[in-house]
Amino acid sequence: MSRKVKKQFPGTSSYLDRHGKRRWRYRKKGLSVELGTNYASKDFLRRYEDAVSDVERPKSERRVLKHSFYSLSEKYYQSSAYEKLAASTRKKYRRTLESFLAEYGEKSAATIKLRHVRKILNDLHNTPSVANQLRLLLQCLFELAMDYEWRNDNPADKTKPLAEKKENIHTWSEAEIAKFEARHPAGTLANTAMNLMLYTGAARVDVVKLGPQNVVEGRLRLSDVSTYGSN
């Protein structure tokens, strides 16, 4: 399908937003324009034609604002701060940011007010973890906007993170352990992991560090794990 898209509408690509819905956009020469979710529809074609026309215009005359979130996000993706992130973190951040850009990409990052930022985050109150991640990203974007002298404040710094519900994890009963072992018998990776947690008492962050180097003369030694100073 991707080959057909590139041939029919050069410069277009698709992605999944935070709701799992496929969206389309046009990118060329630093210009990024959302084309909507209905591929090849009348609205899609109108936006695509406008975007292609915009590319040929001088940058100062383009329909998309010079100080738009699209433009700022491209600068962020090229920044050293973004490059230093782990690949998995970059992927997660990009997914959250692209979902935001689908709705606000053409808005001005230079003139947006605190009340607007608060509303954007409050609209995500049903998914507080997503809202909080977007808040961190907006803080990074506005910090970058200040570096480029687009604005002299960071409105995201004046917002508060949304409360996230944390579920308590109860201690497994003997019956639950037996049920797990029936599904994951001795010798399986899952069973080994469970027994390490059960019989060593090590925290999860320490269990994942255990390996062959911790087996000495047939016994498990924890002295090489950061949390434990003795075996």
C-alpha cells in the first residue's frame, strides 16, 4: 500500500495517533501538513493540493505559520536533547507529539497562552499518563522556542501534572503461585523469573541484572547486584 500512496500522492505518509486511528500528512522541504483520516477523500485532496501549492511558495508566504508547532517539533527532532534519548523513548515521545501535532500542528507556538496549554492538557484528563507525557514534551518545545527567541516564557512550566491512578499489586497466594506454575512449568523463562523474585526477595530492578555471573559453585550470589552488599 505504501508504494501506491507514494506514487499517487508523493510526499504523503501515514501514522497511528494515540487512539490507534490512521492519519495522513504531507511533508516536503520543511513543510508538514495534516491531510486528515479519510484517505483520498475530497477534504484530503483539497488539503493535499494546498500543501503542494504551498511548497512552491517562498517560506514567508506559506500557509503554515513560520513559528508553528510543526516547525518547532522539527527543530526538536533535530536537537541534541532528542538525539541523546534512548531509541524506545524517542519512539514513545514521537508518537505522543505526532498525535498532538495532528490537532495543533499549524497553531503558533510563539503566541499560545497559558490558558490554551491548560485546556489542551485538561482535555486529556481521561488519560493522565498521556497528558503528563505531553506536558513534559511541551516544556521541552517551549524551552527550545525560548532558545530561538520565539517567546520569552515557558507556559508549560506553569501547569501541574495530572494525578495518575496507581493500582496496588497484592501479594500472590499459594493458590495463585500454583496456578502460575501450572501454566509456566519449571525450566521456562517465566517460571525462572518468578522463582527468582519469590526466593531471593530481590527487587525487580535487581532481578533483571542476575545472570550466570551470579552462580558460584552451584549457589546464587547477590553481591554483584547493586542493592545487595552481601550474599
